[in-house]
Amino acid sequence: MASSVLPENGWFSERYEPGGSAFSLKIIKKLHEVQSPFQKIEVYQTETFGTLMVIDGATMVSSRENFFYHEMMSHPILYSHPAPKRVLIIGGGDCGTLREVLRHPEVESVQQVDIDEEVTKAALKYFPELCESNNDPRAELHFVDGIKWLTEAEKGRYDVIIVDGTDPVGPGEGLFNQAFYQSCWHALADNGILGQQTETPLYHMALLNEVRGAMRHAGFGHMHTLTFPQPIYPSGWWAATLAFKLGNEQTFRADDIANKPFETEYYNLDIHRATLALPEFMRRGLVV
Amino acid sequence: MASSVLPENGWFSERYEPGGSAFSLKIIKKLHEVQSPFQKIEVYQTETFGTLMVIDGATMVSSRENFFYHEMMSHPILYSHPAPKRVLIIGGGDCGTLREVLRHPEVESVQQVDIDEEVTKAALKYFPELCESNNDPRAELHFVDGIKWLTEAEKGRYDVIIVDGTDPVGPGEGLFNQAFYQSCWHALADNGILGQQTETPLYHMALLNEVRGAMRHAGFGHMHTLTFPQPIYPSGWWAATLAFKLGNEQTFRADDIANKPFETEYYNLDIHRATLALPEFMRRGLVV
């Protein structure tokens, strides 16, 4: 879906052809390139966005602005659960979501399952700050197929599952269908919540409806899509969708958020409340 | 600050050099180009974003996504005022903000003052939907210097002033300083509100503090900065700052928003409430 080009010396560009748009960052140099069995991983030193990881031509994470994504993939879902003790992250190889999840003292164990160890190897070297909690005794990193992992998971094994995968093409494709959501539903405890990155609403309302429909058919009782700024992804605006077995997004641990024992850059109690708002075209356009 | 290039046939790019980033849209053809006494105005037909207006190399407005900007420059400020009857728009030559302001039945008169008639001429031809309310009997369009207009304005003449100008360089530069805000303060009635586009928080926290400081020194009692998606501007995320002579953003006409007599694409009551939230780095970083 994306193609990376260097139209002129010194710029990395991601062209998102279906959206007819491109985002570019001025680069100083390429730091790393490896073709794993699954995808091509590149790391650049940019002029103003710090270090940038690119997978199969699509910008994945920059040291300057990854806080938007990693905080919003972690804190809203964890504070929406009454007691999130056992967490599974599918994907998430840059380890930024893992770091944020481990900031929560209620969390007793986190299993992270990413198919491609090369992503984490690159993160360890070029994004050490994102990996600073990898050695937390509560964390386990597995480099195997997350889809298979979930089909084999014990029923009710997790309180929260976070799907921090790539776009719904290539290795990420199998993370966006009903069979996968059924595995998640089965592996979640009765009040479990699934959270997934779900692309940008400006381009992908059809995908959002497909995802939410597949979640519903898999058994989830309620879905909520929240949005946040995402400067290096197409359109600059991104969505995550929460799927609740029971309950919904209206009951969250407000007091715990107000007294959270860690610093954030984007997320706070007011921002949590703001994630409850659906833009009007989404309110009209989400049919599931 | 911005430079437009066509790095390869078929793409328009805005390079935002201070931010080290660029945004590009795939284009079908250039529809219009004129060098006014103030700036260079171009209009393109894009592949996926409809019509695009570019001023001095910076993307200004596209038919696909201008609703974010125009709704968020209009409705939050108007619904924050108890009875917005007399409105002044400085800049706003594409007439999209004017159209949104005129959707409010409480508004009795809107004066729009843009220095460059060529912008409105291009909008009339290429963005007719944004200009559909230009002949509303409540609207007056003036093509003169907005700074001079305000220095000559009667004290307390307006309930709401919306500054919908370009970046703080070129013709827009004089719209970002204390002298200008003093003119606004003088021209506003006692419970008047000033609203201004104030660039992107990701790149421009220093500018935001300067602007808010200058507003404070000009006499405004309280400021609030709100953010919204802005796909075609640098970083994809934009801010508007409201400056209140009296009162603040916490008192808004919630019932009127819930019963607004017009359709929107982004704005609604939940989104209005969401605009009250400040991201954590802004809460910490805004010192005024």
C-alpha cells in the first residue's frame, strides 16, 4: 500500500497511493536496513523527528512523536478495564506500547507476541528508550505468529489484548478478520477488552465498519473507536477501536487516571474523556 | 516558510522546512495561478482531495477536508458566546468560515475583511460550495487591510472576532502581535471573544506562548487553545486559540449545540466538550 521514495536527496517519503497523499521527513542518513523473512525494516536519522523506523515503505515510529500512538494504544484501554492484570500485545515489536502498559502497577504480566524479531532488534539498538522496560520481570517477549498464539491460548487467559500491528496488508492482514477476533474473544476473560489500531477515519470508514462488524460477529458486545493525532501516518489522524465483551467505554477508572503514577506527553484524564467523543461524520457513518 | 515543489510529475508537495516535514497530494492538473499584490495563489485538481488552494507554496484549503478547519474556527467560539450577534472575520478569503458563521441564527451581521480579493475570486470559481452564503444579507465582504480596519473600529463593535489568516509570515505576520490584539480587545464588546488559528502545537509551542502572552498583555482575561485534525497542514494537527475578555471556555451553550439547526461533518456537542481537553505536554508547556 505504501511505497518509499527519496524524490530528492535528503527526504524520505511515504506515498500512500490509495489516499493520494504522501508524508515526507528530511533525513540526515539511513542507519539500518534489513530484509527479514516477513518485511523490510529501515531506520533513518531525520533532521527534526529524531529516529524513524520504516517497515515495507510505511513510516512506523519516530522518536519525536511516538508518544501519541503508544500512549493512546495503552492507557485508554487499561483504564477502561476495572483490573487489568494479564495483558497480551500482538505485534508491538518496537516495544513502545509494552513500555506504556508496564507503567500500570495493576498489570501483573504482559506477553508480547510479534512475528518479527528484527523489529525488536532494531528498536533495541535505535529506540532504546522504547525498550527500557523490556527486562521488567512482568514482561515476556515471544517472536512467533500472534494469530497462532491466540488460537492456542487458554480460554479467559487475558484481561486486555492490544493489537499493535501494521496495516491490513502483509503480515498484519490476518489481524483484521472475524476468525482472529473470535480467538481474541475466547482468550479474554469475561470483562476483557480488545484494542486495535484501526487506521485513519478520513480514509478508512469502510474498514472501520468491517472491523467493528467482525468484532460484533465474534461476540463482542460493544465497540468504541477513539481518535488521536498521528503526525507521521497518512492524514495525520489515527483511530484505535476498543471491543468490550461486557460494558463499554463510559465506565473508566477516572480517579486512577487523575492519580496515575507516571508521566505522559499526550494522555491525561481530560484527554481520556475527550476520547469518548465521536466526530459527526463518524457518528453517522459507523453502522455497527 | 513553505516551498512548493513538484518532485515528480503529478504530485504537489508543501515542504515545511522548519518542521523538517512535507505533505504531498497527487494532482491531476493545475487549474489556476495568479500573483496578487500580496501573494501567489494556485489552485489544483487533486486525485483524492478534490480541489486544493495553495498560497505562497502552503496548502490552504481542500474541498475534501476543509470541514475540520472551518467548523472548528466557527462553532466552538460562537457557542462559547452567550449571544453572538455581530461577528468580524479577518482573513477568511476562501469564505468557508463565513459560511459556517452564517449557519448560526443568532448572528445578525458578519463583516469579512480580507486584504486579498484574489483569494475570494479563486474561491468563487473553484470552491463555490464555500461561497454559497456570500450573498446572505447579513454578510459584508471587504477587501482591505484587516489590521487597519480594526484600528479604526468603533469600541465594542463586535461580539466575536475570528482571525482566519495565513501563517505568521507575509501578509499574516501582523495578525500575531500585541498591537493587533489590543485593537481586537478594543473592538470587542465586554463579553467578546477573539479566536485565531495558531498553527500546530507539535511544532509551535513557543508561538502559542507568545500569542497567548500578547493576548494577555492586550487585556484578555483568559485564553484557551483547542486542537483538531488538519490533514493538509504540517503535522496534520492544528490549534485555534480563544481569548476571552470575560469568562472562559467552560461556559458554553450546550443545549443550543445539542439542537443546532444545521449539519456538520466534525463538530458536535461531544466534540465541543472534547475541545476543553489539553494534551499533557500542552498543559505543562503553556505558561500563560
